[in-house]
Amino acid sequence: MALPESKDFSYLYSEETKARKPSPLKTCIHLFSDPNIIFLGGGLPLSDYFPWQDLEVNSPKPPFSNGIGAPITGENVMESHITKLEKLHEGDIPLARSLQYGLSQGQPELLNFLREHNKLIHDMHYEDWDVLATAGNTNAWESTLRVFCNRGDVILAEAHSFSSSLAAAQAQGVVTFPVPIDENGIIPEKLEKILDNWTEGAKKPKLLYTIPTGQNPTGTSLDDDRKHEIYRIAQKHDFLIIEDEPYYFLQMGEYIKDLAARKQHAANVSLLHDEFLKSLAKTFLSIDTEGRVIRMDSFSKVLAPGTRLGWISASKKLLKPYLSLHEMTIQAPSGFSQSMISGLLNRWGQKGYLDWLLGLRHEYAIKRDNAIDALYDYVPQTPAFTINPPIAGMFFTVNIDASTHPEFTTTYKSNPAAVEQHLYEKVIESGLLVVPGAWFITEGDTTPAQPASSTENNSPNEIFFRGTYAAVSPERLREGLKRLGDMLHKEFQI
């Protein structure tokens, strides 16, 4: 049965998007590759003068039997040779093309791989979807704000969210209104109550910005039922869902405290691609029947941050203003990155890339388990401290009841933020960096203001610290968490 087309959401566009006219020069760029055309129409430098003849890249070879971190030597090497003019592999992007102006949507070889990848991951319910290459999710989010938001517009975000994303919105004069969350992410009932009681005369939210999997900073993950409920609320109140998913493939499953049970579980983890795909959380994109979800993916957490390469998946209607914006801003993501990553992924193939993602899951499960084990060993085991084992992502959190600090009412005047700042300074003194939750607070209100009940905090004395298990060796991780525990024992006199 043929799928329907997506809805038209152009009425949500910003004034900037409505005013933007296509670049006339971009309308003829495709003629540059036509051998029958003598192209004198654009300022494209001759590729003969690009000072790179080829790229020779050694990468690990699927199925990564010795682990994704094994040395890239001997039989483990997959060689990629990408030249300036020739295609030695069907997935190669010649440097003469990738380093030239044009193709702002992304290079065809890379886009084709991503389209096939999307078909494996998502269950699409409308016909006219596509992908557009970005310079990572930071760029994708900045573009999203410009495509949809005017100064004074309102967006929704988790009550604690990625500070850079909040700062980007606030710098453009966009109000970021907090949505309550718990250990499982956004609470749909509270989201709906906020919107059902939205103050008359205040601008309604255009977007919900969410990090559904391994949320930054809280490490929480939305389950499928909550996603369906949130999507229903988006339809009811007519906002778009921005699905920011850099950590999506870092899904490790539940933390198992008992070591024997954990070992047994690890022995039973399937390495079959079909089982892996079934184990992944349902995406908002897979729920979307109207084209009201814009998904942002990135290679930053699964390959390397410095590639500065990712992609947006959305309806072709919604991707059109992104393309027009990128033609006048970033032009296109890095040509080197597109050539190198397309050469890698197309040589791996979809199956090889799934092997890589399976390897990532294995490594991050070990890292997560090491971190949570150490936290249970060193953090005081009293009701004042809550350890939150994540099921996905890079981050753990420790929640603290600040009111249990011996000097809460005296030195800190019953101010949990003052306790949090003091603990942050003490943890730095101990030679460890974990960061306070206050850095990630979503703050903002409309004019006229929302009801006080919509921003009520049911745990006003609760603070938390975020740490990552991604960046250091197991030994350094354990030592760092011991320092955290020692500091907390001393500060809280336990």
C-alpha cells in the first residue's frame, strides 16, 4: 500500500525562512558536471590546483572480532584509497568533487548510504522523507532555530537539557520553557497539563527539543509508550518534535548489579543484526505519520567528533528551507569528512556498520558497568544519595538531597544551589571533574507568564552531578569516583 505524503508545516516557519529567496547561483550548479557545458558561471577554482592527489586511510575491518578498539594492523586493516578523479570503489567520492563548491545537501554516495541505513533503523509512515548532511547536531540545531523561530518564540525542552542547545536558543531570543522529567525522561502527563493550561495570550510552543536516548545531562531514556504519548500531545497542540539523537546507538540495556547474573546476561547477548535492530528503542521518526518529527543524527559519538558530520531526517518539505539556509551559510559539510566517511561506510557496508555499532554497545556496557560499580562502592549509601544507572549514552548522575548537608541551614542559608557550588569546588580540589546539574537548567517563561503550577519543583532541595564514563581508562575512572566518594563522605560527615 502506498504511503501518504507528509503534512505541510510551512506556517511554523520563521520570518527569516519566509523571506529567504533561493540563491540564483545554486540553481545552475548542477551544470558544472555536464560535459557538454562550458561552465563559466561560478567562481569554482580548478581542481588541478587542489593540493591533494589522494587519501590513503587505514581502518579496522568488519566484523571487528577482536573489538572495535583493537590495533589496526595486519589482517585487521581495511585500506581505503580515495583519489582526486577516479572512483576505485562505488562508494568513493572523488576529491575533485567533494572539495568543490556545490551539493549542499551532501554528496550522493554518502546520502545513499544514509537512506539505506534509515530504512534499517526506522519504520517510516509517509512517502516523501529524505536526508540532508550537516556539520553535526550542533549545526543542525542552530539551523533548526533559524528555520522555525523568531525572537520571542517559545520552544519546549527537558527541565535539564544540553547547555549549548539552550544557549543557542536563548542567544536568538527564543524562550526555552522547561518540561518536567523523571528517571525515565519527559513525563507526558505533566507535558499535557502544561499545554492544556497554557496562558491565554502567550505564544504557543513551536518545537519540543528532546534528547530521547541517554539524555544529556541526566542519562535518562524515553520508553516507547512515552514517545507515543508525547507524539499524540504534539498532534493535539501542533508543535514539531526535534529528536536529537547523538547517543542513540549507545544503548546498553539495564545495569545488572549482581556480577554472576551480569556475566550470564553478557554471554547471552546476541550478535545477530536482526536481534540488535529489534533491541533498539523505537524512534520518534518511526512513530511519525505526518512529518512533524525532525531527527538529528551525528557521527560524533559513533565515529569521531572531529569529523563534524551528521544528517537530518525529515520530510522533503521541511528539508527544503534547511537546504536553502545551508547554501548561504555552511555551503556543505567538510568535503574531506564526506569522502573519508563515505569511503569507510560503503566499504564496510550496512552489515559492517551494524557490526561496528554492536561493538560500541559492548564497549559502552563495560564502561557503564565499571562506573556504576564504583559509584556503589564509594558513594555514601544513605537515602540522601541516589545513583542513577543509565541504559544508554555516556553519562551517569548522582542525585543529592542538599538539605542533609550539616551546614545547609547555617553556612548555606537553606540554599541548595550554594551547596551545589560548594561541592563542585571541593570536587575540583580533590582532582576530579564532574559537573553540577545547575549548568543544564532550562529556564524561561512566556509573556504573559505561565501558571506557577507549570514550573513547580517538587524536589527543591535536590541537586545532582553529571559525570561520563566515556573519556578515561577503567583505572582512572575508578580512582576519580573514589575521590568523589571520599569528598561526599567528608562533606556530609558520614
